[in-house]
Amino acid sequence: MQQDPMRPAITLGQSEHRKLRILAMIAAGHTADDSDFLNQELDRAALVPDAHVPDDVVIVGSRVTYATEDGRRHSVTLAYPEQADPAAGRVSVTSPVGAALLGLRPGQSITRMGWDGAFTRFAVLSVIPPRSLQ
């Protein structure tokens, strides 16, 4: 099966996948479109035992630096909706940016269409795992 260049392979731990699936299904704190996008990302994720998720995979709690095609760099921490605070750099995993970054590794990028029909590319530059941030 050929990989879609706009949507690279992603990896998630089994427990996180389960939590995020429930979150996407209840649609609390996000729109139906955001929920649909998160569900699509969860559908294509390769699942591994939690202990086997590589440190450089973007998961909830990771600090990720990414670039957009206009060359701007952003550093955010992926958070559950109730802990999200964009002004403090904590982006919800249910947001378009959060769901797009989920499961990616440095060197990977994803392109997604915004609600305005414009395409945006997010390229992951670095990931700091949650346990390194504590």
C-alpha cells in the first residue's frame, strides 16, 4: 500500500488511542469537524503497546516545535481540551493543529485543508517527550 504524502504514517500507544477515541466521540469542547478530523487520524494510526511508543513521537504532553510553509516556527505542548491554553502554548489535541501533529515524528510533515479550503503544511522539527518536561 502506497503512503499518502499529505498524511504520513503515525504511531500511537494503545491507551492514548482509546482515550482520544472516546474524546473524539463525545465531541466535548470541540466542533464536529474537529472531531471528524481527530477520528480520521486515529483510524490511520499504527498502534503499539504504550511502553513501545518512541520518545520522539508527538503524544499528549509532548512539547513539539513545528514549522509552517511560510517559514514560521511554533513550539507548543499538546494537551487535553481541559488543560489547553493557547496563550500559554498548550494546544488541544482536538484542535486542527493538535490533531494534525498527533503521532508525527521529527522530519515528518502533514498537509491538511482548513475550513476556508486553504491547505496548510505542518513540519515537525523536534519533540520533547512528556516525562522530560516534568
